[in-house]
Amino acid sequence: MGSISSDQITLDKIAINQIPARRKQIRKQRRQLSKRQLRQAETAVVQKLLNVAEIKKAKRIGLYLSDFGEVPTQALIQKLIQQNKKVYIPMICNMNQRLVWTELTLNHLHSNRLAKHRLGMQQIMASRAFDMARLDVVIMPLVLFDRFGHRVGMGGGFYDRTLAKHPYRTIRLGLTHDFQEVNGILATQIWDQNLDLVCTPTRLIRF
């Protein structure tokens, strides 16, 4: 397991106005990953995550369905459900509001009973949805992260708004490829929310 310490290292600060270009670069790099590379990443993170103490203890876990070259999550979802854990995926009801969460079952996955949001993400169009406070752990995608747990997402602010409402109870775990780590410090804004852990195919990092 990897660990990041606050060594006395001088790191460049990545300014807010530099982030869009970096986001574009990483998204392009993810789209270029082959199916084989994605499968290898998925296998590696499943092995790591199933041994994380917080995941073992959790009964209700928030996850995402990969659509944009992120580390795939379907194998992890199936393993968690087989362990009798409840898995929830985010749903966008309003572009300026927080995410809500709907329970995902194996039946949803196998029968393709999912809808495509106009932003591209898959979600369950259900009348019954839950607040993040219901979740023990939320495993979320990201575009960039640094060694201090700062996270940059797709730019919509959905996770930041949602996490800000529940700052302490739910464990925040970022799932990502190794190349998405920046060699520097991401500039943050007052609404940005930090991660507790990051899992990559080669490391589990605690902040």
C-alpha cells in the first residue's frame, strides 16, 4: 500500500486557470486506453478495494458507472453485491443541486435498465432516492488529484456540492488511473472537497 507524507519538497502550484487544459489532456488520455488496459486496471483495483478496511466494514457504498474512460467499476459492483453490500449510484435531478443516490442491483446491470443522462452518465430513473448521509463510503471518479488529497472532477461541481452537505460521516474514496496524479499542488476554491483515500491500479493512498 502506498502512502504519501508531507516531505519538505518544493512543489509547483497548479493555478485554477491551468486546470481546464489539464482536464482536457487527461480526458483525452483516458479515451485512448485500450479495452485490455481498462480490464487490467479494473482487476487491480478490485483486488485492492476489497481488502480496504473501510470497504469491508461498509454496508452501503456509493459508486459510479464508468462512461468516460475511468477505471471500470462493474466487476467491483458485482463483487460488493455478492458480499451482501448495498450499492448506490448517483442521480442528477437538477443541474444546480446535489446528487441523490439510487440502489443498483444486479438485475439493473444485466437487464440494461439504465437511462443515459444528457451529460453522458448512466443512472437509474427511480422515484425513490436517498441522500449521501445514507452511505458509509462513496467511491467517486475524478480527473486530477494531488498528493494532498485535492480532487478535480469533470467540472460540474456535483460531488463538491454533495460532499459539502455531509462533511464528516461518509468516507470519500477517489478511484483513478495512476497517470491522473499531478506533480504539484492543485489550487483549490472554498467549495472544493478533499478525499480521504485514493485507489489506483498500483497504490492505495491515505491522506
